Amino acid sequence: MMKDHKSELHKSRNTAIIIGAGFGGLSLGIRLQSLGFNTIILEKLDAPGGRAYVKKVKGFTFDMGPTVITVPHFIEELFSLEQLQDDLNKPDFPQEVLLNKDSEKTSTKKYAKIVPIKPFYRIYFHDKTYFDYDGDPVNTRRQIKEIEEEDLEGYERFHQDAEAIFKRGFLELGYTFFGSAKEMFKVLPDLLKLDAVRSLFSFTSKYFKSDKLRQVFSFETLLVGGNPLSVPAIYSMIHFVEKTWGVHYVMGGTGALINGMVKKYHELGGQIKYNSEIEEITINKRQNFFSKPKVSGVQIRNGELLKSNVVVSNGDYANTYMRLINNKFRRWNKDWKVKKMNYSMSLVVIYFGFKYDKELNLRHHNIILGPRYEALLSDIFKRKILAKDFSQYLHIPTLTDRSLAPKGHHAAYTLVPVPNNASNIDWSIEGPKLTKIVLSFLDSEGYIPDLQKNLVHSEFITPDYFENILNSHLGNSFGVEPRLTHSAFFRPHNKSEDIEGLYLVGASTQPGAGTPSVMMSAKMTARVIANDFYDDLKEWRGE
């Protein structure tokens, strides 16, 4: 009888459509299935991942996007969910998580193997000296002393103030959905008191005299698309997020985590359709001037029409509103407003495999800073020009996981921040040129000696990939730029103000970009949907 009851219950549930099988779409799909929705994810590409798509060629496996995994608690939370159960009302940060106690994490182990990485980053300065950031208090202070002894006292103050921002901004407010200006202005006095609204680089400069240390404690926002010169200092909490829970790697690559999430989603009854690019989000007209139009489903490029009164976009914010929804249905997110927002920088990412016969003096995650810091950031974000110099993030996962390359080889990628396509740079010309320069630099400067002689495979993507393949406005790589005027209430909302039944999840919406924030976004959006369908959920559960 119970089985029959669940079968009938299953038939009576609403269908939720999610656009995009990236981290946000999969995280939300798992949550909606556990809440009781019938969920279908529609993905443009031929496989899951979105920005975390995986490319395999010549025996090499390349993660095309995110590689830094933090807050494993968020992953365990997803893998622990069961059918018609949820954790939306449980503490977001249980005591054992705050105390960072080691646990069995039995649910995660069923789907993925996650291992800690140390140091978190090796940060190379232009003079070839480096700073190994590993979160260890003794080692951190030793290295600070070697660079600038007078900055030891400044680090103590930075540590104290960044911890206060972390506790307020991440632990207490991280899951807050700022749906109204009132909620924003309630917390603004606290943020002003913590000095969390000035720029991160300005905030960091209060504590450190050394240019090197100012760079060490501000560069991380570039990994979520933020300019250290303009992103608010609340992002200093990244330092404490990593310090508290560490930096991790999924054996087999980030794609292995995506596969684990797909497996969990299917176990809960969710569906995914690949090669299904959305042509339009279909809308029912408003009944009168004071009512909102309602979603009725989506139309796929192949002409197929799917009906639903719940549609969630894990796609780019600007693409969602300007390309998928007719402007006449939008009062809040009009084209002029969407275009007026600032969008994150883009990337040139070079994927390469090479033979090796000696030990590399590199680590899993490497930041190689160029000769300029502030001026280069201004070139990328403000002037939008392609400078002759560059900084890069070099990722060599085969130092941890040999399975990603043939025996005797390494798989790697190096990521170079560049202006988005508002720059009008011709990437068909500049992409190959920059790729050649960067690979030559890694070889000639001794980071990977004899790289060009031992190169087996190389290819690259540019802002054109993000714009044309991933449907990101102006080829941005991280959604709406995380500056003060695009934070909290001022960032695109997880629930559409324009259209009933339309929701957003992922990097472009609250709280922001980066793998942990995207997973938080999924929980925030799930809470909003659960609140909107509270009576239906009770009925589906037989409560």
C-alpha cells in the first residue's frame, strides 16, 4: 500500500524545469527531488558540468573549469539527502562543522573521494620568490616575517578583523536571501562597523606594508571573478573559509564530483536531457496590470515544448532575461538595466599535456603573478585592454592524481584573466598569440623546463567560448561582477521580481560565484521555492 501511495504521490507532484546542468543546477535538482518535486534538467551540452565540463583527449583528462574545492560540508549535505526529506530547516553550519571535526562522511564516500591539498596555493612573485599559503599559523607567520617582519603585527590585526567578517558575513549571513532593500539595510551598519564595504585591496593595505603580502591576501577574489581593487572587503572571509575547512581535490578531477552529483540526482528520480538548448522560457500573460505574468514552461531549440509552472535558470543572468524572455514581460529586469550591470572579467585557459622525466618545483595550485598588480587589474577590468604582461593560475592535478594522464606525463591547465568581450578584442588572432606566449613563458622562465620540447597536446578557450558555447553575456566567466553595487540585495535575485514561477540559481545570483557560493545559492533558491509551494509540499508528503 505504501508503494502505491508513493506512486500516486509521484504523479501528483509539480514538475520543476532547471536550465543548465552545472554545479548550481545539479545541486538544486538534488534538493528539489528531495523536497518532492519531479525535476528535469535541460542541458545545452552533450554532458553535465557547464563551466565544469570535462575534456578527454589523447589519454589526458582536463577539467575545463572549477578546480578549487572548499567547504566539503556542503557536498556531504547534498549527498546525505533522501527522497521526501530535506535539510532546509536544519542548522546551516552544525557545531561539528564549525569545530572542523573529522567525520566519516559516509554519504560523500559513496559518490566521490575528496582529499585535502597543501599548500592551498604556491604564490610566485615576479622575482621568483614564493609564498606557500597552507593555513598553518606557524608557517604563515614564518613566511610573513621573511618577507617583511614589520607586517607580523599587521597580520595579527588582519587575522582578527577578517575572522569577524567571516563570522558575520559567511556563518551568519551566508544563506540570507536579500529579497528586499529592508533586509539589506538591516545588516549594513554591521558591515560598516567591520569596515567590510571598502575595497578588499584597500582593506588589506591597512595591515600590510609589503606589496607582496598585499597581493597574497587579496588575489583570491580573482578566482571568483572579482577585482581586488573594487570587490568589497567582505570577501576577506575567503581567507577564513579556506583556513577553516581547507582546500580539497576530488580524485578523478572535478568532473568526478559532477558525476557523483548526477548519480545522486538520478537515484532520487531526477531526469536530465542533454543537447537541449533553450530557445525560450514560455510565459502566460498577466491577468491585469497589477498581476505578474507566470511561467508556463520552456521551448527547446529542437521545437519541443515542455510545460511547467516552475522554471529555474542556472544559466547566465543576462542571457536568461535578454535572450530567453521577451522584454514586454519584464518590469524590473529590462534590457537597459541588465546591460547597465557590470560583468566579470573573462579568461583564456590553456589545456596542455606534456612528458616529464624530472620533479617539478610546483604544487597542485600555483599562482604566478606578473610584474604589475594594480595596473594589470585596471587593464583587465576598467580599461579592458589586453596587456603585454599577465598573471596566471597554473593547475597541475597530476601532482596529486596520476590517473588524469598517460604514464610518464602530466595534465595541466593555466588560466589567464583577460577582459570580457566588451573589449572588442579579436580572439581568433589574440588567443593563439597569447597561448604561444604563455607556454613559452612557463618554459623559458623555468616553471616547467623543456615544456615546448615535451609538449604532447595543447588547446585553449577564450572569451568567445564563454559567450558562444556557455551563453555568457559578453563572454564573462563568473557572471555579474562581485562589486559592492552588485552584492546582497543589489545582486540578481534568486526569485524573479518580474515573473511568477521563475527562479535563478548559480554564479550570477545571490550570494555569488565560486563553487561553495553556488551550492549555497542552490539551498537559498530551494528555500524560496519550498516557501512558495509550502501547501503543495505538505500535500505531496501526506502531512
